[in-house]
Amino acid sequence: MTDPQIAFIQALQTQAPWLEIPMQFFSFLGQPEFYLLVIPIFYWCWDPRLGLRLGLLMGISGGLNEALKVAFHLPRPYWVSPEVRAFGSYPSFGLPSAHAQGAVALWGLLAFDARRAWFWVFAAVMAFLIGGSRVVLGVHFPADVIAGWVVGAAVLLGFLALEEPVGRRVAALPLSRQVLVAFAGSLALALASFAALAALGNWEVPAFWTAGALERSGEPIRPLFLRDAVTASGLLFGFAAGAAAERHRGSMCAVERGSVRLLRYIFGIAVTGAIWYGLGLFVPQDPAAAAYILQYLRAAVAGAWVSFGAPAVFACANTLRGGA
């Protein structure tokens, strides 16, 4: 008997094949790469405080998602069913959907900040389309997406409830303590995933999951390799520690005219890409301690560049321009 969720995915893929292209677009809007492109827009060019909040929230959400994926260790549809076409390849477990969770967190925070009824509707539509795209593309069960929406809402509400009291206490600490708190928080986030992995004991990924995923997507899966968890942890540390240092220095990005904002963004993103892909050449692709350490450092450097390095360059440029 066919699983109802598999039947639903198959019906979408066969009866509405035109959905593939628009759903690929909405799926990209839930990718980590999209967040790395959009968060600096706010932090460097629009509203530094909102950019800081988005960066912290998405780092926390991403790390928790990886821990939950390992804890539930459930497959993706195309891993287990030849009836599902794979319009993408993802090596991690399925539940909960990181795209759905991240969409609720990101667009929800923007909606809380905007405080406009129309934007709440827009945010809800975006979260629905981003989550729904994963079902159409065959990389998540509907239950994965629903769970992602629920977890994303819980993470967002928890963040909103705690950011002011926790932020106030952390801001009162000296800079060295703030950096230490950021480091400890990032380690706790990573350890949640490693603890979930340890709880699995001798459990192994079923061979037919691995074979099915490879057959239908052409890419192998490695759901027990916690690279994404370490990445989220490193980004959180680098971004939070860099932001603390930036506030201590007192040169938080000032909002400039449009042309300056554009130049800032182009330069900043270009350097971010150089850091990310350049340092990535030194990270091994196997789940060894060295790979985890180097990936953490890679992510931390990229995060620190966004929150501290780039604003420092922008501040120097402003000083030179003012003295010219």
C-alpha cells in the first residue's frame, strides 16, 4: 500500500510538472546561501540592529535544526521511494525541514519588525511557498515541512522573548566576556547535534536509503556527518563575537546614500565569498576531527568578517572620504 505522503508528492510531480521551475526559485529563498546574501544587506546597508538580530536568529535556528534532524533520523522521500523524482540532492536527514523552519524564523522576524498587516500576509505566503517547494521537489515529506513550520515558530517566539533580557545582560559584560559567551553558546549549539548523534549508538543508515538516494539523485548521502551543525555553530560565534567587538569599537555601520550602500555590499559580499570558498579548499571532506575544526574556523572567520571586518573597512573608507 502506497504511503499517503508519497502519493501526494507523486500527484504533485505528475499532474503539475510546471511547478518545478517556480518551486526551485522558492527553494533557493530558503537556502543558507540566500541568508548569507540577505543578512548583510540589513547589517551593512539598511538597519544594523535588525541585521544583527537576523544573523543571531538564523544561526541558532540552523544549529537546532541539525540537532533535531539527527535526533529523529528520518529519511527524505526520494531516499525511500522510486515513485518520487528528486529535483535536488540533500545529504542530511529530513525531519524537520530546515527550509520551512528558516522561512518562518526569517520572515517572521521581519514581519514583527515591520509591524504592517500586509507584510504579515506576505511573510506567511513566503513561508508557505518556501516550505511547500520542498514537497514539490521531492526532498521532503509534508510532515517534515509542517514540523519545520512549528519548530521555526517556536524558535522565533523563544528568540523574541529572550533577546531583550539576555541581550541586556550580555551587553553589560566586558568585551572579553561577551566573546566568551558567544563561543560557549556556539559550542552548546554544536554539542546538541553531537549529543543526538551519540544517542543513536550503533544505529546505521539503512543501505536501501543510501542506494535509493544515489540512484534517484546521483549524489551520495552522509546524514551522520555533522558538517552543517558545525557550520551553523561557527557562523554564530564569528558573527556574535564580531558584532560585540564592533559595538565596543563604536563604528557600527552608518546608513549611507544608495550608491555607497551598493558599493559596500558588492565589496563585502565579494570578500565573504573569497573567504568562504578560499578557506573551503583546506577543509577535508571526511567526518574527522580536523574537518570539523577547520569547518568551524572557516565559518567563524566568515561570520566575523560580516559583523566586524567589513564594517571596519567601511568605517576607514568613511574617514578617508571625509578627510579628502
